[in-house]
Amino acid sequence: MKNIQVLLNEDEIIKRTKELSKEIKSTYKDEEVIFVSTLKGSIIFASELFKNYEGDAKIEFIRVSSYSGKESSKSVKMIVPLDEEKVKNKNILIVEDIVDSGYTLEYLYNYFNSLNVLSVRCVSLLNKECKRKVKVDPTWYGFKIDDLFVVGYGLDYDELYRNLPFVGVLK
Ligand code: IMP
Ligand code: MG
């Protein structure tokens, strides 16, 4: 395994995720929410958040792709689509691993806004705000990070390192 330096350890990620689930619940209150977890990067964060969410919630999965290697690309593609019937008239919470250039989130906001949904929000574990290319932000995020390429806790480099229980910097 390459040299990976811990940036956020498992305890701090779990603590912050619990806070986020409370903040999110205080927005939706007794309304049902559909967590839409983006494959594959958000699965670990989405599971932790979903498990701690004390309200009516369902979970769906979607897969979009914009990254190759270490660079973002503008051409976002839907690889695994969603059953659009399941999101009609629902509150949608996009669960992301990281918002970097913002192209993926912009695509997802546009996609859900084009369907008949009640509301669209996003929670992202990480926010690489300094790299933003389009004016888009997650509604909630766990941690703001500098311009670093990170792996672990779901995030990969060419499909490796998703299983690390922490977020680390790939040297
Ligand atoms: P964006 O479209 O540039 O905002 O990128 C979103 C996607 O790029 C994320 O969902 C990740 O899959 C991937 N990504 C962005 N930055 C990183 C990183 O530092 N490590 C691993 N994946 C990243
Ligand atoms: Mg990825």
C-alpha cells in the first residue's frame, strides 16, 4: 500500500456524521426523506448517516461518473439510473462523498429539479470548496478540506483504498 497520511480519523468522522443527522432531521422534521446515495464513493458515509437518522427515511442509489484518475471532468454521465417513480413528490437528499469542482452536484441538482420532486438538498462528507468551478454548494457538509487528493472511507484512487476506515492523503 502507498504512503497514506491520516487527515480525518474514524472517531471524528462518526461524531460529525451524528451531528449532521441531527441537523438534517431538524429540517425535515416529520416529513419523509429519500436518501440518494451516489455510488460508489458515498456508501460508507451514507450508511453511517442513514443508521443514525432518527426520522422516516428510505434509501436509493444512483451512479454518475465524472472523474478519471485525479481530475474532474465536465461531462457527467449517469451510469446507474434511478427508478424515477420512487422519487416523485418526495424530499430528496443527495448523499455525496466529496464536492470538488461541483460539476457532479450541479448535474444532480438539475436532474432532480427536472423531475417532480418536493425538494432537493445535498449532504457531502467533504467539501473541497477551493476547487469549485461552478457556483454550487452542498446544503450540509462534514468537513472542509484543502486542495488535497484524499482516499478512504469510500473514496478511491482508481478503485483502491475505499475500505480504509479513515480519510487520508495519498502522497
Ligand atoms: P466534482 O464533480 O469535481 O465535484 O467531483 C465529484 C466526484 O469526484 C466525487 O464524488 C468523487 O468521486 C471524485 N473526487 C473528487 N475529489 C476527490 C478526491 O480528493 N479523492 C477521491 N475522489 C475525488
Ligand atoms: Mg470516485
